[in-house]
Amino acid sequence: MAALSAVTLGEWGTQIMADLAGPETLRNLYRRLLDSASRTLAAAGIHPDWLTMASLPPAVLAGIAAAFGSFTIAAVLFAISGILDLLDGALARHTGRATRFGALLDSTLDRLADAAVPAGLVVFYAPHGALAALPVLTIIAGFLISYIRARAEGLDIALPRLWMRREDRFLAMTAGLLLAPLAAPALGVPAPVLLAVMAALAGLGFVAAFQALRAAAKRS
């Protein structure tokens, strides 16, 4: 009986941990955190557009830090920019201040923030010749995905959820910056992990753009 009880409790414990780690629980936790932050910001009288504008300077500073090889600092600053970008939309919805201008401002500054870190990495890798092309391709791929999505919406073409969206690129770039200090002297290049991340972002970004165009062709 004791053995049976132990097994049963163990199964219950495993199930509870699985539930806690499940995607639905994580999504609910994410929503609760955003709602809580939105209520706090609304109570303080913060306007969503202020957060939108505040998200750009940390991204620019992250790009400057990346240009000088200060990758951990760049990751922290870029993460701050991303958090502010998340909060502006949540706050706009919570306060009913979502406007077309706010959406336009958000999209415009998002493109600048997206380009800031790769632009800094162009400077960092410039002494290494062709390697500087990777961050350039990363910028182009990111802009291409965003443009196709925005243009399709303007033409009333419903696209499936595109992969390699901004949140995907943001997480990958932040992870790449955090892992950039890992060295591989045998490769003879600085921050090889970051190079691999940018190669993946560029390659997968172009593939995602092609798939989006193919989906648009089928639905137009």
C-alpha cells in the first residue's frame, strides 16, 4: 500500500510539473505579467507612445556596444528595448489608447531597433572582410519579412502566421549576443556563435519570405 501510494504521488507530481511547464500555463503566465505591468503603467499615467519611443535608445546603444564587442551589455540593452516594445502594445490595449498612428510609430521604430544591433555588428566584423556581409543579410531578411507581411495586410491577403517574425528574431539575436563571448580559437574568427546565429537568421529569413510569397500567391 505504501509502495502504491508512493507511485501514485510520484505520478501526480510528474503530472503537476508537466502542467506547470506546459505551453498554455506559460502563455497564461505571460499574459498575467503583461496585464499586471500594464495596470501599473496605466496607474502611473504612462502613455503607450512614450514606451514606443523609449524602446529605440536602448536598441541603438546595444548596436554601439555590439560594434565595440561588448556583447553582454548589448544583450541586456537589446532585451530592455524588446521588453519596452512588448509593454507599449499591452498598455495601449489596456487603456484603450491603441491608435493607427501608434501602430505606425511602433512599426517604424521596430524596423530601426531591428537594424541597430546588426548594424553595429557590421562595424565589428568590418576588419574581417566578407564576414561583415552576414549582419547586412540579417537586416535585409528581417526587413523583407516585415514588408511582405505589411504589404499583404494592405492588399487584404490573409497570410498564415509567418515564422521568423520579429519576436523570433529578437529571441535569437539576444541569445546570440549572450553566447557571443564563447570562443573557438581554432576557427580563427571572433564570436563564432554569433556568426552562426546571424547566418541562421538570414538564411531562415529568406526562406520564410519565399514561403510567405508563395502563400500569398495561392490566396490572391
